[in-house]
Amino acid sequence: MDWQALAVILVVGLFILLVIGQWTAFALGSVGMVLMVLSRGVYSLDSVGSVVWNLTNNYVLTAVPLFIFMGEIVLRSGISDRFYRGVAAALTWLPGSLLHANIAASAIFSAISGSSVATAASIGTVAIPELRARGYDERIVFGSLAAGGTLGILIPPSIVLILYGALVEESVPRLFMAGLLPGIGLALLFSLYIGVRVALNKSLAPPSAVAHMSFAQRMEHVWHLVPVVALMAVVLGGIYTGIFTPTESAAVGAAGALLLAASHRALSRAMFTDSLYSTVRTSCMILFIIVGAQILVLGLTYADISRQLSGFIVDAELSKWVLFGALVVLYIFLGFFVDGVSMLYITLPVLLPVVQAAGFDLIWFGIVLTILIELGQITPPIGLNLFTIQAISGGRPIGMVIQGSTPFVFIMLAMVLLLAVFPQIALWLAT
């Protein structure tokens, strides 16, 4: 069977399995094995065991459950509640201070959780009642929280960047460094948009009660920023200075989160057990997707689809930036229907040779790809952040969350354009 027919089977098979609601890992792995059998015969399945063993025996991937566990402890211990109030107290001088607090708290908290949904949920749970009580416009509140949550997979430590680094064999510390400035820049663009909106329409953000606190009361709240910022500094500083590997840094971060929870007298057996269960569930989901994707990669190799498709695109002689535009459109479209980790592992086995042939820097491309994956978190119909915020909104319709998030979609696309024009935004710290 020629590679074009096998490619059609690949696309149709994945589409059908995902549409009928099969687990992503099962869809990827089963289609991969079908390709292996059709191209090399049933005995080719003997290699699946070796592939799974070699993949899971990867030291870098051990950082993933540790970072997830760190975020779970911080989320369940109540530290995020105190932290949000501290950020709000520190930003009282800005118009629409609590909206800026949503962005700033999400940006900093994402450096602890590494998860977009966890960031949106933890900050949103505290922020929504506060802002609703103050009379803030709910659409912009929901949008700032959903968009702020996307920073959780860009600002390091980022689980997506760890997985990307393992997949393309690039340095995870360099990817973390590359994600820092774009993440901060994106947070600043979000806040700039909020500031302009509030300046044009002050009814969107009435004066906050925090603004009427005494200096001593503010400092009492701001003091709660110190433990979280210190934990972030240890985790990221250890990676950037070379003291820790990403895995060691994740272990130190998890231990630090446990110490913080204990210091706040929030470390109970029930909370610890719930954190472990949630970590195991999330880690297993990610690991099974990775295994399924690696089986698909093997199927693509046996069927010669990756090489043939790469050669076809190269022979088409598309200009570098036309190809880049096509990739952006592809990832925006996939973001409507596929979660971030699945998107990463479905596309990169096929597109990585094309990206390399076009001369794109893989560190830079990883940051662009992460932003496009973020975009999928706030675009319907399956944007996870949208549903996370809607679930904690008190029964508000999903349409309100989508309306509030839409302007932030265009801001994220603007950041992709900035990275295309000024790649050093990502590469400066990574060199």
C-alpha cells in the first residue's frame, strides 16, 4: 500500500476515533499499530514493547509528576487564596486593580503550577466572588481569568515545554529561559488591554475596596506574596543557574510546597492524599498520550509518511514565512478540537522534519507552538479554560466567558507575530 493511502487512513482513522469520544492515547496508539500492520505486517508489532520501554525510561519526564504535585499542594492548601489577595493589595494603584491582579496572580502562580487549567481554577475560585461583589463587569472578569490561566503553560516551569523538549531533544532549561520573556510580555499585553478598556469605560471596574485599606493592612496582605515568590525563585533560579536539573528542581519545588502547606497548618492527611490522587490521574493521562503518540510515530516511520510528506512540502518550495503562516493556521484549527498535549504529539512527528528543513530554530518554534497551544485553551468548542471558568462562575452561560476571552485571543496572535518579527524575545535568554 502506498504512503498516500496510508496517510488517508491515518487522518480518517484519527478523526473518527476522536469524534466518537475515544481516549486520545487509544486513538493515537491504535492508528499507529494499524499503520504498522498495513506497511510491515503483523510481526512489526513486536517493536511496540521496546518503544514503550525506551520512552518511559526517560529521566526528563520524571519532572512532570513532580511539578504537577507541587501545583496540587499549593492549590489545595489555600496558599493561592492568600496569594491572590496579596497581589490585589499590591496593585491598588492601577485602574481596574483587581483585573490586573487576575493577570499578575496567574502569571506568578503559573510558575508554580505549570498547568493552565490549575492556574485558571485556583485564581478564579478566589477572584470571581471578590470581583462580582465589587460590581466588576463579568465578561472582562471571566476573560482575564481564562486568558491569565493560559500563562500556566508558557511561563516556566511548563509541562508542555518539558514534553516538547523531550520530543525534539532540545534542552529543557533553555526552553524554560526562552519562555520567560514571552510569558512576561504576554502578561503585560493582557494588562495593557485591560488598562485601556477600563480607562475608556470606568464602569467595567469600580473602585476596589482594597484601595481603601490602610498601609498596614495592605502590607499584611502583600506579605503573603513572599512564600510563593520565594518558592518560584528557588525552582526557577536553580534551573537557570545550573544548580538543579529540571527534575531536581521539580523535587525541590514539591518539597517546598509541602513545607509551605505545613507552615500554614494546611497539610492534612486528606489534602495530601487528594493531591497524590490528582497527580497520579493527570500524570497517567499525559504518559498514556505520550506512549500512544510514540506508537503512532513508529507507524508513521514504517509507513514512510513522515519522510514523504516532508519531501512533498519541501518540493512545493513554499517560502519560509508562507509555511509559518500555514502552520499557525493549522494549530489554530486543531486548537478548536484537540487538547494541547495531544496536539503536540499528533503533529510534531510529521511536522518536525519540515520545520527543521525550513530553518526554524527549534527553541523559538517551541515557544511559538506553546502560545498556539495556549490559544486552544480559550477557543471553543473545547477550550478547557473556558469550561473551567464557566464551572466556577456560578451558573453563568459559556457564551459570556467566550465573549470575555475573545479579545485576548487576538493579543496572543499579536505575540506570535512579535516573535516572528523579533525572535530574540524568545532567544535572548536562551543563548
